[in-house]
Amino acid sequence: MQSFQKLSLPSSIHQALDKLGFQNPTPIQEKTIPIILSGKDVIGSAQTGTGKTGAFCIPTLAKLLSEPKHTALVLVPTRELALQIDAFWSELTFFCKEMRSAILIGGVSMDPQLRSIRKQPRLVIATPGRLVDHLNRKSISLASVGTLILDEADRMLDMGFAPQLNDILRYVPKVRQTLFFTATWDQNTDQLAKKFLSGKAERIAIGETSKAATSVSQSLYSVTQEGKRDLLLEELNSKNGTILVFVRTQHRADRVARYLASYGVKSNRIHGGRTQGQRTTALREFREGIIRVLVATDIAARGIDVAEIGHVINFDLPQVPEDYIHRIGRTGRAGSTGTATSFVTSEDLILWRDIVKLLKKTGSPVPNARPPKQTRAPNAQDQKNASRHKITHLN
């Protein structure tokens, strides 16, 4: 399929795709959209940034237009991903605005959500915890759901949403179409898929789902914990474009952001301890170029679609090796290139070894370690630290 025009889609969708400038589908869209339109269950596996949102939104809208009594439900792991999907849905339904959506996410008031539900939305986008809250309050019914979509299903498991997903399963009709999208696949994801999908689901895998994007140039520095902040400033000064900095904890994100602000760096932060309004503002400022640097915990590792992020810096390594791939996948998207730099201390060696094992297992390039940058002439203690923290042998 070379063009969306070859698909039998309603004219309102073709108009919207033209308005968006979408002419040719991505590989995951090319493979999955015809199958979804045929009514089959689908398991879609692909790297982040490959167009999975369009892969399920486009055919779902087509089905809702042809089935006026049905609704669709999208389950997502994070508030940001819910907002991202809703933004795309709004653009996709530009010529059929009656196809309203509702976002049910935590961290915000119930009242606007209740008003959205009363307007009988055709698409509901929800995080599992908040949807269960609504189900317990009997403020929403899922009896009309004809299409159930689980996006970033693996991440929902990582975040401990399995009990909520099992609860939700009791409320959706057994006769339905289920679309299951994931970036990685393991035994736990397989068990979840078996609960939600029929045995006849079509499996579509595009590329190596756990493989680092080849459009991202990786590097790492061995550094002491105390030297990270100075090294971060040097990296920011040596790079052009927007930069996403990953840290391990909420408190670390706050501290790093304050440190950057003290040096006049325009930055903001996003983590689970901030209100939804604060998180939305931070992302908007990052997208619009008001700030150059966004400091984030792993809440931003997936589901954040900010165009043209130039660089990712792992100030702290992730606890889970797969999250390294998702983090660096925030750059080098949609045909562009990017860089990913990791700071590795002696305390991180075990984490880094696990990341290297995953990279080698998936055939991904493994970055070579660089010596720490020096902001002054090295003294005897610097030489001692450099020797102690050398990690080139890990590769």
C-alpha cells in the first residue's frame, strides 16, 4: 500500500489525512490498518515513534462512522499519552466533529470528565486507574464498546496496572474487536494478550521491538556522581537543539532543574509528583521552544511525542534495560537523527552491563565509553577517579 488513498476510508478521513499532510502510511500502519478494517483482532509490535497511534485511530474512526451504536475505548499507561492520542483524534475528526472523545485520567478533577461522559463520546481514552474509579462510581458504562485498544500494553504492566486491567475486562462486551499494541514483548505481555485477545488475533511485528533505533547515535561518559552536574552543563553547551534529560527520581528532577536554572538554562521538569497542569505546561513549553531542556523521570520515556528532540541525556541510568531503548527512542524520530548520551558512575556498572547485554542481544550498536570531560586541569584525585571509573571493558 503506497498511499492512504488506496484504502477504502470515508471521505472525511481522507480529507483530514490530506489536511495533516499524511500521504503514505508507515510500515505498522500499512500492515495493520487493512486487518483492523476487516474486523480481526490485532497484536501490533513496533518501536516507539513508528506511527502506532495512527495505526489504530484511523481504522477505529472508520469503523465508528459505519457503526453508529458502537463506541471505542483506548487504555494507556500515562496521562501524557492519553492527551497525545486525543490531540491526534481531534485532528483526525476535523471533518466529522460529532465523533467526540473523552479523556479519563488521574491527577485532575472528576467534574470535567463527568461532563464529557454525559455528552456520550464515541471514543474514551483512559488510564486504567481512573477508569476503574469511574466504573466503581457507575458514572460510565462500557456496554457499547465495540473496539478495545490497549496502547503501550507492556508499559501498563511495568507500572503495575494488571489488577485494574483485569477489572476493566469484566465490564467490556465479550464480543468485540481488540487491538493490542506494544513496543516490547515478554512472557507477562504474552499472558495479558491471551486474556484480552481471541486465539485468532493477527500478529504484526515491525522491526526489532526491543532494538535501539539506528537513527540515534549513542555515547557514554564515565563520571563520578559529584561530576554529573558539571558534565551536564558541558553537554548542554556543546549541543544545539532541544534536549531531554532523564533522571531516576522526582527529587533528582527538581534538583537538576534548579541547578540548570541557577546557570540561566531555560528548562522545566516533568514527573509523577507534579500536577497535570504543571506537566502539560512543561510539555507545551518544550514543544514550542520556550524552554530548551526538559528534565524527566521515566514517565516521559514512552508516549511523549515531541517532534525533533535533538538529544537525550541519561543523567541517571534506568533500572530496567528496556527503558534505555525507550528513552533514547525519544530522539531520532520520523526520519530525523539524534544523539543519546549516558552518564555512568561506578555504582551504575551492573545496570550498564544489563543494558549492554540487551543491546548485543537485539543487534543494536553498543556505544564506546569516553573519558570524563575536564573543566580544569586534572589533579591527582581526578586521575585516580578516571582510572577507577573506566568502563570501556564493558563493551
